[in-house]
Amino acid sequence: MKTGIDALSFDVAKLHLPIKTLAEARKIEPEKLEKGLGLLKMTLTDAHQDSVVLAANALTKLITDHNLNLNEIARIYVGTESAIDNAKPIGSFLIDLMEQKFSENTLAECDVVDFTFACIGGVDAMQNCLDFIRLNPDKKAIVVTTDIAKYDLNSTGEYTQGAGAMAMLITTNPRIIAFENNWATNTKGVFDFFKPHRTISKEAITGNTNNEAWFDNLEAEIEIHKDQPVFDGQYSNQCYMDRTRNAYFSFKKLKKTSETLYQSWNSIIMHLPYSFQGRRMLSEIYALDAQNSIISGNETPAEYQNKLKETSKTAEYKTFVDEKLMPAELASSLIGNLYTGSIFMGFLSTLSLFYNTNKEITGNTFGFLAYGSGSKSKVFEGIIQDQWKEALANVKLFETLDQSFEINFETYEKLHKKEQKQSIQTPKNEWILDRIESENTNLLGARYYKWVN
């Protein structure tokens, strides 16, 4: 029995800032970002959007494009690191919105939960749903990933921002890809990238030393939420390499093979916080698992790094990148980081390129190298099924991205600082954040959404 992805859809924020515009404003040579990191655009949410809106749009497209019967959906599991509540999951919002649009109580028996482990949470959600479908082959499940990657202005992560969501139907006998039941994991608790609870003393805000109530806050410390992470870029890259390398070789053990594993993969899909991250990180695995590896294991750290640089510059490695990695990079260049959705957008990017160029890939094996800071990697693989083109016919990824609306730098900074209160584009055929309750004490902060035709 096969299990995997039967259908998929996406929603990407419809505003973008050209990377060249950002680079020039920040006094960075544009080619350093465009040709060095593969960045062309970064997508940004409008004033009426948040992570629930993006998720609901992607899920609505999945349901309508594939005429899904909601009574058949047993699970909607969400991967995200952009939750809008510390208790109420995005999944519960989605149940409510889908019933608003389609039919009341159709999802009353559907299980929902959010998975959070930085950028790998969506993969965790999918693995869980695949296991469920294997045990319950007559059921269907949906995995949704939704994130808004936001970094501080002038930070080293600023140019990797992006926003969007993916929705994937998980079934038996899937039309797009069937996953093998071998999953290798490597985990280590580190602080390479995280979003901590932050505090500031009430006295620093009010100037009052007596801890008097301030907007109903009785505590002497005020908690602050920031969408932007605390991170160390170089350390995070090293963690990415370490976890992915270890998971890769664990996967080789699961497969009980001594052959060069990546040669068996027709395409390789990796988590891409920026477009060229995968090709930069994979050079180590490429060198270590080569039949005639140039790495002996006796090198000094400096010698080891030099050999990796030599490997990444060879004609063979560049050809390998063009054939097996480049297709997944195309959408990332035009979108930016989608956190939990990045690896799945890389998958969709690859499928869309092959669909548009009429390349036949039925029976091809795709290798997946997922990563989430904190940190964890999972390596797994799947085989493309013979109805993948039929399932992809209405997705139109690159055609949709071509319609993105360009904004200027001033507008970008206003959006980032949340000074832009009015929508830049008039919402149409999409969900919007309608209001946030500010008066009813029993519902303070409750977020309400509506569909706009």
C-alpha cells in the first residue's frame, strides 16, 4: 500500500520588494545577494494578512480545486512557527473558517493540532499524518504549513524574509508522490535560532517604582512578543550541516547501502532559508559520500574546509547542482523563506518546472533533506507517481508569482514597523483578518476572519 501526497496548493503573500531595492538601501552590492545567495524578491504580507489568513487561503484552494468532501478529512495538522496564540492552535481557526465557507459541522470529527519545531514542523506534521493513513487507509488527512519569516531591519537575515502557506492532501494511492517508510532523524538541543519570551521591567516603561497596575498588568515585568528571532547565522549554518549530514548517513544505514546515496535521487529537495542554501550546505555530504572522496578524515579543520570549497567549485559539483538542486531553488528566489513551507515549496517548484517543460518524471526518486533550528534534521525519500501531471494541472505556481505586486522601500519599512494600517491591495477572493476584539473582557485579543469575494 502506497501513502503520500495526492494533491497540493499554496498561497504566497502578494506583495514583494525586489532584493536589488533592499540591497541598495542597505548599501550592499546587489550581486552579492542576487548571484551569491540566489535572491531576487522577498514576499511580504499586506495589512489584512497573518499566518491564519495564508493557511486558510491555501486550504480553501486545496478543497475547491480538488472538490474535496470535508466529511472524509480525518486530520488537519499544521506546521508553523508563526502561531498567533500561545494556546489556541491555527488548526482550530482553520476548522472554523472552512465550516463558515463550506458547511457547518462538516469538520466536527476532524482532529487538528499544530506542530512547532522551527522550519521542520511541517515535515513532522506530514510524517505523523502518513503514519495515520497507513494505519487507517480509508481515511484522508491534510497537512498545512504557514509562516511569516520576519527579521529585524538592518539585520543579516533581513534579505531572506518571505511569507506563504502550503496545503497537502495525504492519502493512500496518491497521485503525486508516495513516500517510502524509512525516515532518519538527527537531533541536538542548541540555540542557533529561537524566539524567546522577552521581558522589560514595568519601571523602565512607566518610571514608577511601586509596581502599580499598567493596562491590567500586575507583574513587575512586561512580556514582549516579537516575530523576529534571535539567531547566529554562521552557527545556524553549521548546525544545519551537522544535523543534515548525520541524518543523511543514518539514512544510508536504514537503506543498508554502501553506494553513493545521492546518486540514486533524481532530484533533491532541501530546506531553503535562502535559494542557494542547499547547494552551499550539501557540498560536505557530496564530498564525504563520493566513491573517491577527497576527504580522508585526517585533515585539520582548516584543511577540511578548504577541501569542501574545492569540491563546491568543481565542474562536477556544479553540474550536480544544476541537475538535482536548481529546480527547487527557482521559487525560493522569487518568494524568500517560508520556514515550515520552504521544503514543500521547493518540491512544488521542482514539479512545476518539470510540468512546464514537459519533462516526464514518473518513477523518479526524490530525496528530501529537512532541517529545523533548535535543531533537527530528517532525511526521507519518495517516488513520483504516474498521475502527478493531472494533480498539478491547476496549480500554476510561476504564473501566480509573476502577478506579485512590487512595492517601494518606504512602503516596505512601514509594513515592517506595522505603521501601514490600510491594505495596499484590495482583497479579492481571499480570507482577511477582519478585526481583533479589544472591548469584551472575555474575548480580549480574539481574532475574527471573513471571506471577501
